[in-house]
Amino acid sequence: MNTSVMPSARHKPNPVVRCVQQAVAALSHIPETLIILLSRFSIAAIFWTSGQTKIEGFAVNFIDGTFELGWPHFAGSTLYLFREEYALPLLPVEFAATLATIAEHLFPVLLLAGLATRFSALALLIMTIVIQLFVYPGAYPTHGVWAAVLLYLMVRGPGRLSIDYWIKRHFS
């Protein structure tokens, strides 16, 4: 009687399962620092671009690298949009426009630098929630993506390529 154990078909590695396992293993090696940097840059670009539409006199265009410098002031349509289309409750139009414009310029710069990253992401998340609730309630798929990226940055922080990481490493 032959007592050697022959591998059965169910114990034989399935080539499809093995391929999926190898793909998952390869994908798990994507550096988190790269994902965080892409998240910071992408969400910053969205808000910066929106902020640039609200002002004239100071402009930085990331796409073609142009840079214009003058005294910044509201673009002609900004106050109209805040009065007619955005119409936030409880906030005067000029205050809301100024607050949004400052936020859309300050927090993206901080995100790009990786400085006060978690707090900058929180500020932009609050802004996203306000936009979703009061301005464009039908845009939840877009705002959901923004919220997911901002929540990720709030939870994981700015990654190694950031001023926050450098400060923590050198002063902790």
C-alpha cells in the first residue's frame, strides 16, 4: 500500500488566487508618503484654484507657471456670486467672501508645505461641509471625495516630506 500523500486539487495553489495575492502584495508596497503627498497637492490645488477665481491682481497658475503680482482685490463676479448664488445664511456677503478667499489661499499653501497639516485639513473640511450644506447640496459625490482626502490627512498627518515631520523629528 502506497502511504505517500498526493496533493489534492483543492490544496494545489490556484493560479488566479496566486496572481491576486501577488498583486495585493505589490500594491501594499506603495509608499504612504507618496499617497499623502499626492493627497496634499491635489486637495490644495482644488481650493487654490477656486481662490484664484475670487481675486484679481495676484495670480499663480500651477498649470503654465505664470505669476502676476499686484494688489489683490475681489474679482468682479465674486461679491455677486456670494450675494446671489452662494448666499450663506448668517454671514454678511463681504465677510463670507473675504473669509473664503483667505481660506482658499492660506490653507492650500500650508498643506503644500506640510505645516499645520491636520488643522489646515480640518479648516478645509469645515469649508467643504458648509459648501455642501448651503451652496451646492447636489454635489455630494465631489464633496465626499474632498472630505475623504481631508479626513485622511487629518488622521495620517502630512507624511515625511513636510515641515510638520521635520519639526516633530527635530524638536521632540
